[in-house]
Amino acid sequence: MTTPNALARISPLSLQRSITLRTPLLHRPYATHSSLTGSSSPSSRRKPITPFNDDGRIHWGDLSRSEKLARTTQQTFNLGLVVIGVVATGAVATYLYLDVLSPDSSTAHFNRAANRVRDDAQCAALLGEKIEFRNTLEVQHSRTFGAAGRRRAPTTVERDRFGTEWMAMRFYAVGERATGEVRVQMTRRPGEKEWSMHKLWVDVRGAKRVVLEDAEAAKAEGRKVPGKMFGVRWW
């Protein structure tokens, strides 16, 4: 039994150490639900990455092997679409230039031939002042080219035994008074890059043929051949 004298001899420092050593015994840890189940990481709470829902927000290092494969598939597909778009755009641009915008395209040749018919005084007297150009006279299949010649007339290109290319074009000039059939023949010899006008004439029923260009007749008469204009040698 501790006497009052003994309690008096206990220093305050010893008493504080004794309380401090016994305090942990009063607070025992208890297992909680969160400690048993474990804390879930952010990667376990997010949805799996697929080629259809990947928006690129998840860092590459945080992806699993299957998710990396999904992202690679998505990026490869997107790159393929870009390449296809570039190739298609280049193909369309090439077609537009070669078939429409080029001075040596069939559309350009048609425009020049149509302008020659429209500006000719004999054609205007036979057909009328207002002339439309069509690819056929059948109403259900006819397409009007109009003044600017925005459509291409039916064209065929053949090569003879000497290697010379022959371009043939036929369309119709429909005027207020009559309708005429327009024929165009052009040639391109081996080694030449541009087409040369060979013949251009208009046939109107009941009237004499109107010849606007004839290279063979010009050579036979010894007429001087004019120079090139708009990439075409007009005989």
C-alpha cells in the first residue's frame, strides 16, 4: 500500500511518463468496412477503353494491353480515313483539271467549237440568234449545254495505223428557226501534246453544209495556217 509519503516522493515527470505509456492500451484499432474491402483506384472505377469510346484523355501509360490495342486500332482507322480523303480529293482535282479546266480538255474543245458556231453569221441566219447546244435530240435523254457549255459533248478518240489520234465530237445546235448537227474532228500526231482542229461543220436540214474549219482544204488552197489559240491550232 502506498503511503502518503511515498506519493509525495513521486515526481510529476514520472507520473506523466506512466500515463503516456498506458494511453495506447486504451485505443485499440478496429477493422472497418473500407479497410476490409480495400480502397478502389481511379483506374478501376473508369470504363474500359474501346475503339468506339476512346477520346484520348487517358494517358498511354495508364492503359492496359487490350486498351492500348483498342487505341492503336482507332488511330489506324482514323489515319486511313485521312489518307483516303486526300487521295480522293487529289483524284477529283485531277479529273476536274484534265476534263474541265485544262485548255486541252474535251470540255474546252467543245466550248470553243460552240462559240465558233454561235459567232458565225451563216449559222445565225439558219438557226437563229439564240442557240442552245444539246447532246441528243431525244427529249427524254437530252441535256442542254447552255451558253457556257458546262457539260461535255459525246466524244470518241481513236488512233490510226500511223499513230495519229483522232477526236470526234458530235452535238446539236438548237435555234429559234432550225436545228443543226455540229461535227468536230481534231487530230494529234505522235510527239504532239496538243490537239489540232481538223474539221468543224454544221449540217442543217434543207440547207447547204456550213464549213467553219477544214484543214485539208486550207492546205490544198495554200492558205497560211493561223497560230495556236487557247492551246488549239485552228486551221
